[in-house]
Amino acid sequence: MSPPRRSSNRRADDDAQVFAPTQLDLFPVTPVVDVLDARSIVGPRTGVEHLVRVRLRPNDAPHLVFHDRHGWYCEAHGPGCRAVMLAQHEVR
């Protein structure tokens, strides 16, 4: 016995795609990026080349972004954090 065939009469809403409306920022928030002196904060013998404090919103907790022999990374979230991209852009 063969499996049942789909009817060629498909409903119109089967083809309809649902799109979520995009959120518009009426008051966009710019991140706060502070480039810090790694030698004075971490110590004179540190291997950290750049130390950057990034707040994605002014009242959010800061992300500490390091650039050392391991590359660029956020202290809490690793190299995939959005703050890393912002820190790299600010340093260059």
C-alpha cells in the first residue's frame, strides 16, 4: 500500500510567512567605551596590551575587554561578546 498523497488544494495561509515587526529605537543608546592604561591597572609587568571598559548602555555593568597573547576577549563572555568588537574599533 502506498502512502497517502498530499492534496493539490493547499490552503492560502500555508504559504503565508509571518514576519515580526522590527523594533525601532526612538532614542538610540550609544555604548560607553573607555580605553584604560593596562600597565597602571594590572601592573607594570603585565602582558596585556590593551584594556578597555565597555558599557553597552550607560547604566549596565561594564565589560572588561583584554587584548593580550590570547587575543581579544571579554572577561565574562569570551571573544564572541559584542563589547570586544566595540573595544577593537575604539583602539584602532
